[in-house]
Amino acid sequence: MNHDVVVVGGNRTPFAKSGGPLREATNHDLLTAALEGLVARFGLAGTRAGEVAGGAVLKHPRDFNLTREAVLSSSLAPQTPACDLQQACATGLETTMYIANKIALGQISHGIAAGADTASDAPISVSDPLRRILLEASAARSTKARLAALARIRPSHLAPQAPRVEEPRTGLSMGEHQAITTERWQVGREEQDAIALASHRNLAAAWDRGFFDDLVTPFLGLTRDAILRPDTTLEALGRLRPVFGGENGTMTAGNSTALSDGAATVLLADSAWADAQGLPSLARVVDAEVAAVDHPGGADLLLAPVAAAGRLLARQHMAAGDLELVEIHEAFAATVVATRKAWLDDAYCRAVGLEGALGAIDDERLNITGSSLAVGHPFAATGARLVPTLAKLLHARGTGARGMISVCAAGGQGIVAILEAV
């Protein structure tokens, strides 16, 4: 039996740049805070949720069973089961679909999807030579053997190892991959900076009119997204130097997403359960699709969502024009521009297995409350931020309004989902 799955609402912490006001918070702190805010908002204290699915991309060993531990630190009943999932930047949307699918199958009546990440508290490991020496010393059977092993430590072994930021198959960072795509799709500096400016202005306007009042809970004294720059201008953005693409590159710190800290949650439910509990139903989860591209073979790393969107629209017998709103994760402003161009490119769409071009995404339908460039992008949290945001926007437009979320992810992957207003 297939059950209608609805988005009841969401809650997140404000997002902040790494090293900023949330720098002392761990993944557990962030996820617990976002989860506890959701529990308080919808009166779930002491109740047993069907399941909580969450995850983080940058994890310490101490983050073992992260989501279950966050549940135990929250006001949910300790009998609430939980699991960790991870699909890079797509994590928050993947956890949403995991919970939605369980509800659709009738396995649970409601559940919570979540994601958290802190770039401030990224795990630092020891070098491989030092690790081997320490293991040898630990296994030594005598003090002499232990000291002999430790004596082989050299200063070069002591340098800490930060998490890898490049794709293992190519050795290129996500920004470097996007720089290739930026040049290939002839994405100009001006259109990138315009995307960034619109993100900041749209987010500022949404905060000012109270849109996020029932979606965000203050945390550690922070009440708004700290990356937001409401007074930025095209002139200010235009003065920034390139950070990807070399001296003549067009990708800057202003039109690229900052390393961020934060967490987000989504409450999903069977529509009948939500009605029985007197809880709102903002939007129905219609469908989702995941795709991947051969980026080691030269495909554009961050354009996998194009193929996913085409397959999903075809399965739902929809066209781009049927979408009243589109949320494209702003990994880089150039990613958004290239994605829009790819939707219009018949040859590209056919090359990735679609029947033809998808159509245009107009400015007035795109990221209308701002997105990752202004909000921030704690990797695993972004999808769980986007779902309640889009659900609330669609609900305001009236029953039947449909919108799409598109999130690119490391490894040449992408996930898209369609929601419909209730």
C-alpha cells in the first residue's frame, strides 16, 4: 500500500562560516540542537518517532552512531531508532528520501531526516608514517622495543593531515572541477556575481519578512545566518580575486560557497498521521531521482543533477514549465549557470540519455529565498535545509503547486526531488 508522504515542517540552526560563531560546536552539538528545536516546534517531546536518519560528511571517530547519539541527547523517546547515511553534499536530501520511502511503504507513520556538518571541527589525522610507528610501539612487547620504534619519529611525520578536499579519482578539488566546467560552458564572471548578489538579497528579504521564523532556532547566540551579506554589491563582488581557474579565472570567494557549520532537520509523515496529530501538511513528497556521471572520464562533475532531473520529469510526465519553483544548490554560482544552460542544451541532454532539452529555469522561479552562497553549505545539512524551505514556499502558492530541488555532490553524483503543495 502506498501512503501519501508530506513535509510537516523543518528546523535548522543558523549557518555560519567555519571559524565563526559556531566554531566550538561539534557535529553532535549541531545535530542535537537542530533536532531538539524540531521536537519543541511540533510537540514531539517524549514520543517515539518511527526513525531518524541523519549524517555528516566530515566525521570524527567520536561521531560513531552520530544520529542515534543525537536522538539520545534530545527529548525524543530513547526508543526512537536512528541511522547514519552519507552521500556527500546530497546527504540531507538522501536522508529525506530514505524516511519518505519508509513512510510510503507503511513501515513507519512519521520520521525525521537530518544532516549536520562543521568545517570548523574537521577531523585532523596523523601522517601515515607516524600512524605505523605508533601502532608498532603499541604492539611492542618491551620498553626497549617501544622506545626503538618511537625513536624513528621524524619532524616530517608530525604534520597533521587535514581531510582531503580533492576527488580521489582525479586529484582535483570540486572548485577545480567546476572551473573546467565554467570554461567549457562559457560562464562569465558577471553572471556568476549576479547569482551571488541575488542569493544575498533574496535571503536578506526572506529573513526581514519573517519567512525563517518557523524554520530556524537560534543557537550559541546566533539568530541569523552569519554568512549573509545584505549590503554587498556587484562592485564589491567584482573586486574579489579568482580562487579557482588560475589568474584569469572567474570563480571567487564571493561567488563560491564558503566552508560552513550548521545542521538541519525535516519532519515527514503519513498525511493521515499528520492530520490525526493536528500537524500541518505543507507539501507532498512526489518522487526523487539520483544520477552519477563519469567525471574521471571527463564528464562535468557537478552536472549529474541534469540527468536526474530529466529522468524524474519524464517519469512524472512533466516539463520544466510545470515547475513553479526550482531550488538549485549553489555549490558555486557557476554551477547554477551551467546547470541552467545544460537544461537548455538539446545535444547535452541527449548525450546523458534524455530525450532532449528540459527547458528554461526563469529567474523568478529560482532560489527565491536565497541559497547556499548566502546561507552557507554545511555539506550534509543542505538538502534538509532545502526541503522545508521549498515545502513552505509551495504551500503558500496553493494546492498542486510543484517545485524541484536539485543538489550536486562529490563523486560526480546528483539528486533531485519534486514536492507538491498540499
